[in-house]
Amino acid sequence: MTSLLIVNIDHGLAGNRQGDRFSGALRVRDGVISQMGALVPLPGEEVVDAAGCVVTPGLVNSHHHLFQSILKAVPEGLNAPLDDWLMQVPYSYWPLIDEEALRVAARIGLAELVLTGATTVCDHHYVFSDRYEYDPADILFEEAGALGIRFVLARGGGTRGRSFADPALPPPPTEPLDVFLTSIERTAGRWHDPSPGSLRRVAVAPTTPTFNVDAGELKDIAGFARTKGLRLHSHLSENRAYADFTLARYGKRPVSWLAEQDWLGPDVWFAHLVDCDAEEVRRLAETGTAMAHCPQANARLGSGIAPADMLHEAGGTVSLAVDGAGANEAADMGAALYSAFTLHRAAKGVDALHAETALNWATEGGAQALGFDRLGLLAPGMAADITLFDISAPRNLGLHDPALAPVLTGATAVKHSFAAGRQVVKDGRIPGLDLAALADDAQRITRRIMDRKKEMSASAGARAALELPAFG
């Protein structure tokens, strides 16, 4: 039995809806919190000093796109709204993501998340192409495993591609429904662990139910997921276009329409949900369907602010997510906490959101959205996913309530963190990760992608002039 004791906790936040606090010490045995309170070290027990730190549950990022970590600040998409951004960034650049590029991108994104408090990451990867000579799922699980974090792959893709205005775009990768489902089954067979203490899980996650699958396939996808014991995830109502599309085609708003497709329930969570009316919020709460709230990316793209506060107030499940770095260059959890706290208050008044609630979204809410029953809270019997935030930096000095620093100042300096009791960050560093080498790799890969994109654009222009078929 391995035993770890975290001592000198002055500022401990449990992560629950009530905003409970604690102090003293916290004991971990075999990856589970066994005791909290006035504790003394046992003979041979490893001791971690929490003096000068805020102690919280490990943060949960419930929706991300790791491949975009090498697509930050693409000039064509920097000032574009969502639909144009999708056209100019992910759907223009995806053919250029080879195995090395994806591996480096995943390493960048995971390192940033881990060093800003995350111990659980869900990546919604939606680019699976027969052009690739590798399986993106394997790369992502391998990179997450190297850091020792909990990782959920929301295996995306679709049976049809979304159409955009630019005819020179490479055709979006698609799969027939049977191939899509068989591939997910194969990935789940290799990586999915349904046990309560699991570090690896797979979810069924078509890119969008509105644009990337045929309506008649949605019930088949939901039935497949539930038969296999896998959760369902997708983008939904990211801006007004989603609602306009479903209203025009099906005569219903997205949430009501998806209720008819068996796509609501406690095993479902949607990213964004920016354009939701009061009835949709009520229905999400009533069915236990969760929201992955992405305040930064939605603000960066000018899409709006999701009614996360309304869903939380209605008793629903809200989680916090940073979304992809292509639409949110600061893909860190501290910035997401601060953005959620301030954006809701800016738009709706100071009573819209309390700091403790934002933390709850990033901890217990995230665990519930991803289906981890023993995660997201600091209490005996819960998994030992724990983050210690160092609040010694000048931005945190003078706080009358230092415990709220991770939200109020976006304090992202992690001193130590643990996933299932195993150390992920030690003294502000990720053991075994050479950040200088990663920076060199990132610069080299990014430059290569930029050069190849120029070549691809020039080639597409030449083909268009000759009235030849577009790229792909």
C-alpha cells in the first residue's frame, strides 16, 4: 500500500456546489483519499508540503482539440467568426497534420493544461482520414499516458462533411456509418476502461449531429454507444447558425430535435450550447444532459456566452472547457476559470456567478459530465486527483481570501499535482518532459506546416486557373 500525506493545508477547496473549504492535512492511500483533517505522518509516509498553496481537486477539461495546438493565431482565422474560422483553420489545415505534428501538438496542449491545473483531459478529435498512415487515437492516448493523466478520447468524425464557401478547401474526411462505428469499437476495445478508477475512456462523438451525420443515423449512433457502454458527446448550438439550421430543416430547436433522436440523457454532454433558450435549458437540466462550457473560445469567436449559469441554477451539470487552441490561444484552465467568472458577470451582473461555482464547474461538474463518479471532489473515498496552486506570485499578494486565487486572478502556477495519487507535476515541472526540446519541436513543426500550406494554396490557385479539380 502506497501512502502520501499532504500537510499544512491552509486554503483547501472541496470543489462541490456548496463551496466547502477545509484545512489541515489530506492522506492518500493507493490512489484514493483516505483521511482529511488533523493528521500526522505515518512511518515511511511520503509528505508533501502545501504551505503557500491553494489545494483543489485536479481540474477537469471536458472538451478540447489537441491537434489545434500547432494552429494558434492562424492569420486568416484570427478575426473571423466561427463558420469562417472553421473554413480557414481546421478544415484548411487538417491534411497537413502528420503523425509527428499530431504528437507534438498533443504534447504542447497537454503540457499547457497540466501546468495550469488539469489532471483530466477530454479531447474531441474529429479528423480521421484514410490519408493518414497512423491512427490519431493511438497517438493521443500514448501522449496522455506519458504524462500520467486521466484521458478521455471523444472519438469524432462524421458520415458527411460540412460545406463551406471556399471551393478550394480539401474535402473534409468522412466515413460510412459502419466504418465510423467499427473504428470506435476497435479504439474502445484497445483503450476504454470502464472501471471507477479508470485513467482511459472513449466516448462516441460525431463532430456535430446537425452538420456531420444524417438525421436518420443519430438513433443508430446513440444505440451503438449505449450498447457498448460508451458516453455520447458532440458540438451543439455553438452559435445561432446551429439553431437556424435545425429550425429550417426540422422545425425544432436543436435540443428539442435531439430529444427525438435519443440524444439527451445523463450519458450525454454537449460542447458550447451558446444559443439555448429557457426551454432548452430546462430540458437539459431535466434529462441530466451536461454542458461543456467554453467561455474563452466562444468570446474569441464572437459567438456569445452560454447560459451556463442558468443551467447550474436549474440543477443541471455544467463543466468547464478551454476548447481548441486554434480558436483560443490561451488554452489553460486558469484563464478559463477567470473568463467564466468575469464574462458572466459582465453580461448579466455580479450575481450571475460566484467564484466557487466556477471552480465547481472545473472539478465536480467536469467529472460528472465525463461520467467519473469518484472524481472531482476532495473527500474521503474520492480519487486522489489533486492540484496544489502556488499563490506566491505578486498577482496573488494582498488577497483577503487567498483560497479563491485560482479563479479571481487566474493563478495558474501549479506547484504539485496528482492523478490517482501519482505525481503529475512536481515543483512546477512535469517530470520527464523537456520543455526546451518541446519548444524547438513546436517551432519546427509550425514552420513546416506554414510552408506546406503556402505550397498547397499556390497549387490550388494554379488548378483553379486551369479549371482542374480542387485539392484532394
